[in-house]
Amino acid sequence: MTVEASPPSPRGADARQSRPVLLTVDDDPSVSRAVARDLRRRYGNEYRILRADSGADALEAIREVVLRGEHVAAILADYRMPRMNGIDFLEQAMDLVPHARRALLTAYADTSAAIAAINVVDVDHYLLKPWEPPEEKLYPVVDDLLAAWQREGREPEHKIKILGHPWSVASYEVRDFLARNMVPYRWYNVEDPDGQRLLAAAGVPADQIPVVITTGGDPLVQPGLSEVADAVGLTTAPAEDFYDLVIVGGGPAGLGAAVYGASEGLKTVIIERAAAGGQAGQSSRIENYLGFPDGVSGGQLTDRARRQAVRFGAELITARSAVGLEVKGPARRVIFDDGSSVLSHAVVLATGVSYRQLPAAGADDLVGRGVYYGSASTQAASCAGDHVIIVGGANSAGQAAVFFSAHAAKVTMAVRGDSLTHSMSTYLIEQIEAIDNVEVRLNTRVEKCEGLDHLQCVTLIDVRDESVEVVDAGHLFVFIGAAPLTDWLPDDLLRDRAGFVRTGSELTSGGERPPGWDLDRDPYLLEASIPGVFVAGDVRAQSVKRVASAVGEGALAVTLVHRYLAE
Ligand SMILES: Cc1cc2nc3c(=O)[nH]c(=O)nc-3n(C[C@H](O)[C@H](O)[C@H](O)COP(=O)(O)OP(=O)(O)OC[C@H]3O[C@@H](n4cnc5c(N)ncnc54)[C@H](O)[C@@H]3O)c2cc1C
């Protein structure tokens, strides 16, 4: 059923018919009505709002619009629809109205589908349901769509394009970087005719991939991530020289600190080396975070947190690593990888942890070419029909097994221990047991990874009797515990033997304050051995490795920053 959702224009029927169309399609009539109502409220005077309850009805409506010689400016399509899902619908709609801008309405759980949609139907935006209040969540997106449609009209599209090879590490890094930063791009394999054509047009030899073609049409040849970040409009340098609070790390702890810091009036900047979200941003489904009874994808959760922090005025600097920390009188100085720096009254270290290297022969050489650390959602599509190996037995590995089981022919979990119960939550164990194509191999270690230009087979050893099995597998994802990367911090910032940063009472055991501590008080609960430097989340010694505790520590750190600033 297609419904005209605009009231008649005061200018009469002809004027109404010639208005460009804004089309929304959702199989849930109440959602469809609600979207149409919100669209009508804001855009009803200039656009004709049409709504449809199925992809087939919507295609019919588009055909009519096209036959009448009218324009479709933008389409908002639900992803989960019976018979024809949003991506299949948009794919067909593109044949009819290639210049209409496209947004996919998704639930939290469908991030990976939304990311995949970038390449299939070139969607401009994802809209998370629910979109209340529309002023904040719906209208800015639709404004963007309409501005792009008006700007580009019938001109050819200039989206960010990546030309690369599926087994090139650098190509993978660029794709992963953009996907993790939620930047839509279009991927071209340079072995395909389209990829070759674009490469030739850019005048770049095939051995100089990846090439990123900007929205302005400029080719960036083998760019660094900060060059890519600049080109796609991510901020890579702080706007000011001095802040109240510099936060290093944009995972849940850093974002938590930023939301509280910025909302409580502190001039706040976050420095993030890769993409905001941290480890949590790579989790396909977090089921134990308070307030999300149906689970939430880590990408969605942390994207919301990022937007919240930015809305409160926090600056987010992406693709920049902190490589030094110095005391400059009452100020603290954080130094970047290019030698530049930023000063602040206080610092929150929220750098989390990174995965340990897999001690298997050949694994290092195949990183990015079949061997991946963490959950690389960009690889989901290329796992189709493949045998995937997940190494590790904790929750992160379990989530990855569930996630990849929907894409791969078979998933094998290689777990060193003799049981999952010590390391994995019961709900995940139950989920895994219920999935036919997931095999759990306990007492198993990965001995060797082999392949010519990409991973092809993996040697597994049963640690009980050292028996060997070589299995064919094209993808292997490593989740074997993590270590803090804190070597860059000064020696007088005390850490434990594993490198986790000590704070609060950890620094005063034995009744002594840390060496060089010159204040007439003990370090606060989350304060490190340098006054004014606070630590939150996984990087802190004795921390609980959870999203909720990282967020909570980020918030608490800000309270302590206020106390420190008031001294
Ligand atoms: C796949 C997976 C699934 C998980 N599932 C769950 C779950 O279901 N429930 C749960 O509670 N927990 C889960 N966890 C654990 C949870 O994600 C972490 O405990 C949490 O993300 C820790 O937050 P953090 O901010 O302390 O650190 P991180 O999330 O590690 O973030 C640290 C950030 O700092 C950045 N950084 C590091 N060094 C620098 C530097 N020098 N300069 C600039 N930036 C830097 C990193 O790039 C990163 O973005 C999961 C983890 C993984 C990997």
C-alpha cells in the first residue's frame, strides 16, 4: 500500500504534484506512519511525502513518480522487511532513481548489514530506530540527504572510493579505519573491471594501492590514516593549545569522561589513535550493558556516545597517537606522534588494551590478509562460504563466533582451556551451543598459519596429546587476551609488571606516597603517581574489564578532576 502522506498544498494540486518526493518504506505501519508524520511536519511544504508498507509497493510508487516526470529526492527504507529487505529494495530503486539519496533505517543489531550496504547500494546514511527526538536524530540526516540531492542533482556521484586488493594489508587498514569511523565509502577490487577503470582514470599503477578517491575526485595514493582522516572530514588536530582536560583514548572510558567533562563545563578534547569506540566499538553484540535488554552492537553504542560527547562540546581528534606525557609546571603536556603537543590542566588516560600477538608461525606475515586481531566486521562479506577460525575462549571470542556464524560456512573456535565455563558468560555458551555451524575445539592451540598471498590453512594442535590437524581456513580472528600499551608514558608514572597504570591506594601501600609526589594528600582513587593525571578503564591496574565499569570510571575520573582543579 502506498499512501500520499502530505496534505494538499495551498497552491493547488499541480504545484503539489511537482514537488520532489520524499519516500519512506517500512513494513510496520505504525513506524511508517510515524516517519511520514515527522517528515511531513518539517518538509511537507516543499516535498511530497509518500509512504509505503513494503518494498514492492514502494517500487511501484517510484515507477509512477518517474512516469509522471517527477523526482524522488530521498528514500528512507527500513532494513528488516519481510520478502524484500531494505538493501534489496534500495538496489532495485537505484535502477529507477539513481540520483535519489538513500538512508537505511536499522535497529541496533543490524550495524554489520548497514556497513555491508555501503558497498551494495551505496547508502548515504543509517538511521537508528527509534529516531526520537526527530530534531536531533531524524532531521539532521534528512537535511543532509536533501542538501546532497539539491547540490548534486543529476550530476554523477562523487563518493569516497577505495581502490585496493582484498589481500592487501594497507587496503584492509583503510577500509577498517573508515568503517570503524562510520564513514561510508565504496570499495573497488582492482582486479575487477570497475576497479581497473578507476585506477587507470586516476593514473596510478596497480602496485601503488590502495588509492582513496575523495569526494572531490582527488586520488590519494597509499595515504596514511591521518591523511585519509583529513580527506573525509575527521578532525586530526586540536583547535586550541590549552584545554581543561585532555583525554587520551576514545573507548568507553574516554567517551564517558568526555561526556561528563564537556557537559560539566570543562574544555575537553579526546585524542584517539584509530576510531572512537575502542574495543567496545568492535563488539558485534554487547548483551550485558545496562538498559539494553535486547543487546546492542558495540558500534551503535559507542557511536551514540561519541555523538553525545561532541554535542556537549568535546572535541574529538582522530588518527593521532599520544606518544609522550610531560609535567610543565601546573600544566600537563600530551605529545603527538608528529611532535606537536597540547597542554591542559588535567589528563585522563583511557588507552585501554590491545590484543596480544598470536604466537603461531606465519601469523605475523598474514595479518590483514586472512589473520585479524579482533572482530573485523569489514571481512564479514568475504567470509561467505568460508571456514573461519576464532582463537580464544572469552566473551569477545564467543561474540565473534556468533557473528561470523551468520556469514561463514563453518566457524571453529580454537580454545586452549578445557572448558568455556571459566572464561565465557553462560548466555553466550548457550547461544554458541545452539548454532549448528559453530564447532568448539577445547584443549587446542594454533601452531601455524600458512598461505601464499593470503591465509589458506591453519595447523591446530591438541595440547593433551600433541596430535596435529591441518585445516583449510581463509580467515582467522584472534581474541587471546590483551595487554596495555603504556611504554610511551614517563617512568615516574608507575605501572604494574604487566604495564597497567597504578592509581589511588595502589600507590600508597606501605604508607609511603609515590616518589616525587609533592602534594600534601594521597593520590585520589583514580589518580596516577603524577598529580592531575587520572586513569580510567581497562588500562588501569586492577580494573574490571567491562564496558560499564569503563564508562563509570570515566565519569568518576571527571569528578576527581573537578576536585583536583579546585585545590
Ligand atoms: C570483541 C569484544 C567484545 C567485548 N564484549 C564485551 C561485552 O559484551 N560486555 C562488556 O562489558 N565488555 C565487553 N568487552 C570489553 C570492553 O569492550 C572493554 O572492557 C572496554 O572497551 C574498555 O574500555 P576502555 O575505554 O578502557 O578501553 P578501549 O575500549 O580499549 O579503548 C581505548 C582506546 O584508546 C585508544 N588508544 C590507545 N592508545 C592510544 C594512544 N597512545 N593515543 C591515542 N589513542 C590511544 C585506542 O585506539 C582505543 O580506541 C569486549 C571487548 C572486545 C574486544
